Amino acid sequence: MRLGATINVEHSHVRFLGNLVLNLWDCGGQEAFMENYFSSQRDHIFRNVEVLIYIFDIESRELSKDVNYFKSCLEAIQQNSRDAKIFCLIHKMDLVPEEQREQMFKSREKELIELGNGLNVTCFRTSIWDETLYKAWSSIVYSMIPNIKQLELHLEKFAQICEADEVVLFERATFLVISHSTQHTHRDDHRFEKISNIIKQFKLSCSKSQAQFQAMEVRNTNFSAYIDIFTANTYIMVIVSDPTIQSAATLINIGLARGHFEKFIKENNSKGASIY
């Protein structure tokens, strides 16, 4: 992993959900680079954009300059990629006193949405010290998946067949939540992020032992949880609270559903998307 400032524009490509390829353009935020984006590289950078992610440092002492750069980005998007989705991360919110966070975020969110002037602008408050950054990225990826509502209907049907309390589909490499079906209300809104972190740490421990994580089953008096490789690019988690449902039945249902979901995902994710 490389840590440090981004120099000009750095390109990378991530294959996500099989045929969905994300073309990532990481644009450095230094002043010299920003000016160049809006002059000589304007049409090149802002053409055919699906998603623009703009990160605001909540402690920035140059807010007016940050806002002006954002406005320039919006103008370029309006001219070159009118249908792009705009996401703003109001970052380092952990540095704001807890009692002020909600008010400060709402104020900044209102200002940025108004600057959008009709563009689709969504704001998230984020921090590296809690689940907010994971939740923001999951929401951004969710917005890009073609036919996501149909995928949710398929998961809903699968949950009913398994008599599961909850079924969650995770992207295999990042363990971001792709979709889920919840049959009962749950008191922990951050459970997916917590589970993702647990599994990623466990996978890391496995790799240190030259072992490969494939599946996990957890049981207690209240529920059984099954996490297993599902399709080529996903893991599935199935939560069952009915003690009369045998593990073998749930695992058989997961196995039988693999081919159906593999086919659906391949048929509905055949595009490339550019993220800036």
C-alpha cells in the first residue's frame, strides 16, 4: 500500500462484480494540479464520468477556496457528464466536538447541495475511526450497480426460501455490502461494517498462516450465521434464528443458489464506470 500525496492524476482499474470495471482517476488536491484540471485537462478529465467523489477536510482553513474548486468541478461535470452522480465526503468529523457534529454536517451539506444547482449531490460525514467511511463507500458502489432492485428481489426470494432473518451479499475483494434482505428489524445499524472488519481481519490472519479463507459458521443460542463464497466475486452471509432449521439445509440452499446468482450478475454487469 502506498501512503502519501497523490501526484497529478493517478489511474487504476478495479474489476468489481465480474464484468463491472471501475476506472478510478485519483486527482491530487494540490493547488497547482487543481488549476491544471480546469484548464488544459478539463475535457479529458471530466468527460464520461459516472461518479465524482469530492473530499472536504472539515478542518480546512481555506474553505472558500475548497468551495470554489468544487464549483469548478460541478461546472465541468455539467458541461461534460451531466448525468454523473456527485458524492461529497465531509471528512475527519471525529475532530469536531460530538455535540457540534450534526449541526456542522447539516450546514455544510445544505451549502453543497445548493451549489449542485440540480445535479445529483449526496453528502456523507466520514472518519477513519468509525464505520462511516465504510458506509459511504458501500453506498457509492451500491448506486453504480445496474439493476440493483432486481438483485434485491432475488435476495428477498432467497431469504424466504431459506427462512432466514437476514441475507447479505458482500463484494469478495473489499467486503463492501452490495445488497441485503432483512426480514426483521435490527437494533445495530452498523452491523455490516463491523462484520466486514471482523472477516477482513480473520482473512488476514489466515493469509499469515498460508491458509485461504473460504467459509465460516457461527452458532449460539439465538442464531446461526453462515458466511461462504457465493459467486466468483461475492460472499454471502445468511442469518437464521429458527433452531429447527439444520445447517445442512441452509448450506444446500446456498449451493443451489450459486448458479442462479452467478448468471444474473454476469448478465447485468457488463459496463465500465469512471470514478473521479
